Amino acid sequence: GIVKLGNAFDDCTALESVSIPEGVVLIDGAFDGCTGLKEIIFPESLLYITGGFISCSSLTKLELPSKVLFVNEAFNNCENLSKLKYSESTTISETAFLKCPKLVIEKDYNVIFRLLGWTAIVAIMALAGYITFRLLTFMADNLSRENSKNKAAANKSK
């Protein structure tokens, strides 16, 4: 079977839907410039997308299979892409979705925990709590002193 899908369908502007066959593990440059492409059905076997869908301007949503490990420079210039669903085990490079102004990717905090480790997260949260506590204490002390000064000034003027 086909393991890698390369530049087979570049600039097929009339192509609206594609179902990539099971067994493909790498997509690299297969559908660049397919401006009419609206739907992509990925196989569960897919592991890497290192190109392949640049300037697919009719694409509005994507759902990547849970086994995908890495996405890089694959969906640049997909100007109408607005929804992306992917597994927390998928690494999305900074260059995977360049010039996709409508795309909103929700932050998955499990990924942050995995990258930094629980110890770092707990330390950051503790530090944030301590800083907040110190700031509130400082504000309360200043407010208390200000009230005392105002009361003393009011008593003097009587």
C-alpha cells in the first residue's frame, strides 16, 4: 500500500473532498493549492503531516486522528480554517498554521503540564498565590493607613 502521500494532487482546484486511504502514515505536499477542498477524511494510520494542504482556502474545519504525532507547515494560508480538533499527544509546530487568521486553537493545559512537569506547575501556582496574597496585604495596609490619616484629619478639623 501507499505509505507516503507526496505532491500527487497539487493545484486541483475543483477537488472538494478527499478520503485518504488507511495505511498512509505520512502526508507531505499532496494537496497544496486545492482551493476548492472543503473536507478531508484522514486515516487512523496517519502519524505525520509535514506539508500538504497549503492554500486550501475553502477548508473550514479539521479533525486530526488521535495517532497523529506531528504537524508541520501543513495548513499555511488556509484563510477560512476556523476549527481544529486534535489529540493532546499531537505536537503542532509554530509553522503548521501560518496565515490562518480565523483559526482559534483552544489551549490544552494537559500539554503544558506534560511539557513543564507537575512540579513546575505547582511552583508557578504557589508563586502566583503568594504574589496575590502579598499584593492584597499591601493594598489592605495602605487602605488602613489612609483611613487612619483621614480620621485623624477629620478629628483635627473639629
